[in-house]
Amino acid sequence: MDINDLRAIVTTVSLLVFVGIVVWAWSKRNQADFEEAARLPFKDD
């Protein structure tokens, strides 16, 4: 295994992590939490 194989593995893992974060952020399950967080600056205490 040389440095190019390591680079390919790191690139692939990084891409998979990025795609996982995007899927998590756009999932319907988290939509309510994100909408609540978006309204926090406008909330009067």
C-alpha cells in the first residue's frame, strides 16, 4: 500500500461522511428541530 492508496481511502471516507451529514441535515425527522432553532433569534423572552 502506497501513499496514493491512502489518499484514495481518505478521499472516499471523507465523501461518505459528507454525504451522511447532508442526508442527516435534510431528513424530515430533524426538520422541526431546525425550524425551532431558526426562530430563536426572533423569539421575545
